[in-house]
Amino acid sequence: MRIVLLLIGSAALAACSDDGAKKKSEPPPVPVSTARAATRDVPVTLQVVGRAEAYESVVLKSRVDGQVAAVLFTEGQHVNQGDVLIRLDPKDFAARLQQAEANAARDQALVAKTRSDTARYAALKDRHFVSEEKVNDIRTNEAAASASLLASKAAVELARLQLSYATIRAPFDGVVGARLVFPGSSVKINDTTLAVVNRVRPLLVSFSVPEKYLPRLRAAMASATDKTGGMKVEVSLPGDRTQHLEGEVRFLDNAVDISTGTIQMKAVLPNADEKLTPGQFLNVSLLLDTLVKSVTVPNEAVQQGAEGNFVFVVKDDSSVETRKVETAASAGGVTAIRNGVQADETVVTDGQLRLAPGVRVKARETGPTNADTLATPANK
């Protein structure tokens, strides 16, 4: 009897040991963060780097030789069209104008005299007191005097223009740059730079796009023209994506740059508050298309492997499996999936390093990415 009891006890102890070993051999579930695949519209955007340019930029130079008498602007000043910026010493030009006006007055008097002589000699010819040849000479003198008067008037106009050129005005509304000349500086015609005026409202943004996007760009521009009148772009400062400025594409170059394989484009921004300045680097986002009702997952769920992109999908038994996926676009923190994941399936967004097919997980669901974040597009 004692032997039977010992055998039964030994069997019970062995069974307990097997159960404990089995429990110890099973690893605990891996803690991960998950999210559900959702269906939404995803914008297909192209991200490039551009540079701000002045809508109009003029390097002011003098149209006459002279000496600077006064500089009437301050550096960085906003000016209106027609505002006086620089005055050259006008004395020389004023004297030339007076001389030209005097010559014109002399020629005007000479014309009056020759005209009177012509009338008088014509009357004498009718009375046969002078010859036809003499009358013709008098008429020639009148014509020469009239021609001289025209030349004198042209000289007066030229002198008046040169006097006006001594006053340099702003060609348009804009911002004037640094002072490059000072009172007393000598100015050479069409050579000395006096100032630079930039028009910054509106502002141009110049950027280059790889030629492979040309067909989609043309299609997007044609579609935008039919719907809204122009293709829209969003612009932000590098390192500061909180502020977005909207512009409109106005220029697509007529040739691809063979050295870079890109084509130049330009967009116009209102820049009403002058947040942007010519020369700044800018992030430019162009909307090429919109994927309607696409299955999306957070960007963190998509992993890269030797055979391409994949995700970890959580099954009903809390184990994971790997799925190859084909991505279509990325925007606002989510990635559109062409195939590989269905809507409402659960994918792992954090903790993938400890996962392998069949591993059980303990999920902490973070929920789908808010659709409002799609207002900030990312590159495809």
C-alpha cells in the first residue's frame, strides 16, 4: 500500500513539474502599440525646395553723368512709385536747358524774318522787280531756318529730359535696399549702381521639379485650371511647418534643363504681411492628385525589409503576421496602402523590433491618425 501511494505521489509531482516547465517555456506577450487601418482620402503631393524671388527687381542707374547732391531714402524703406530717391546736381543740366531754349528762341526769330522776306520778295516778283531765282533763294533760307528751329526745339527737349534724369525716382511700389552712393559721389551714365528696389508684394517662388513628374504636373495644372483657375501650392519655411502660405503656379518653363534633368516652375504668393523675403529658401508642396477612399495606416506601421515594405498585422489570437504592402502615397502622418492590408485590420505601430511571425503581443491601441493632419501634406 505504501508503495502504491509513493507511485501516485511521484506521478503527481511529475505532472506538476511538466506544467511548470511548459509555463516557463512560453514567453510573455510583447507589449506593442497598435492602430486600425482606416479609409480616407489621401492627397498625393510633391515636396521640393524653392527660393523666394522679388516679383520685380530693378537696379537703379543714372541716365546721365553727374554728381550726387542728395540721397532721400533710408535703407530698407518702403517706397511708392514715383517717390524721389536720389537727386544729382542739376546746375549743369539747367544751364544746358537755358542755352538750348535761347538757341530755339533765336531760330524762332530767324524763321519769322525769313517768312517775312519770302512774302515781301514774292510780292516784288509779281511786280517784276526781282527774279524767280531770287525768290527761290529766299524760300530756301526760310526752309533752312525752319529746319534749324526744329533742331533747336529737339535740343530743348533733350536738355529738359537730361535735367529730369537728375532726379531718380522709384519705378514701382517696393522696398529699397542699401545706400550705395552718398552726396558727393560721382555717377557715370548707365554704370554706377545707385540703389536696388524690389517688389515683394506679391512674391515669386522659383523651384525645379524632376522631369519624371511632367505628365502628372501638366494633368494637375489642366485639372486645376478647369476647376479653380490655377494649380495651388503650399509654402512653408524650413524648420517651421506651422505656418503655411498658399500660392498659385504661374509659370512652367518650356524646356527641361539637360544638365539637371529638372524643369523650372514659379508660383506667386500674395505675401501681404511680407513674412517672406527674396532669397529665402522655402519648402514647396504641390498637390498632384487625391486618392479617394484609400486604406491608410500610420507611417510608423510601415517597415522596410529586404523584399520591400511590410507591416505587422495583429490576428484574432493576439499573434502577429507579416504582410507585404504596396504603398501609394504618404500625407499627414498616414500612408495609403494599395494592397496588403484591409480596412479595420489592426497593425503594429511601435515595438516591431521584438516581433516575428507568430509572436503573441499585448496591444495598446493608439487609434487611427486624426484626419485633420492631412492638412499638412508630405512627400510621396
